[in-house]
Amino acid sequence: QLVTAGPSLQLGLAACCCVWQATAAAFLALVARFLDCRMRQHTAVAGSFTLSGLVLPVDLINQKLAGAKVAGMTRVVVPRGNQGEVMECFRDDAGMQVVYARDVVDLLHYCLED
């Protein structure tokens, strides 16, 4: 997904301010594959990140958390920018831990096995 902050993508990438976003899940899958390590079981992740590594907030975070709970996830990693939007019922749920990621280092820490 390419989000432009400049007047037009036709001006070329060097002429406008662009932010490339990759989904956190796709990034983690690639990293796990190339490092030959495993993803943590029953962990879901929401968000995308910028080239500088910051995890961006997402829309409808509570609906994503509800879906993760129905799917049996025990941990959900969400962008720190969504922390204020997470409903109390998900914060206090003993069966599902919600953790907040600020950058890709946090994503790697929470989602890949040691």
C-alpha cells in the first residue's frame, strides 16, 4: 500500500513525500522464514509499519480483538497508537493478553519465539 503525502505520484517517488506501508503479519512471516525461527502460537498481530519501523494505528481495533478472541488467540499485538481505543473488556481479559507495539523491534519481541 502506498500512501502519498505529495501532490501526485506522477512526479516520481523522489519528488514527493511517500510512506510505504507493509502489514506487520507479512513482515513477521518473512522474517521468521529467513531467520528459520518460529512464530509464537496463538498470537495475532494488527497493524502496518513505515520504512522507519514505526507501527501505525489501525481502524476498528475492538472488532479485530473480538475476532481474535473468537479464533482462540491468547495474545494480540496491536499498535501503541490504538492503546486508548481498546475497550476495558479486552484489557482485563484473563484469557487473552493485549500487548502494544511501538516499532518493529516490539513486533519481533512479541511475535517470534526465542
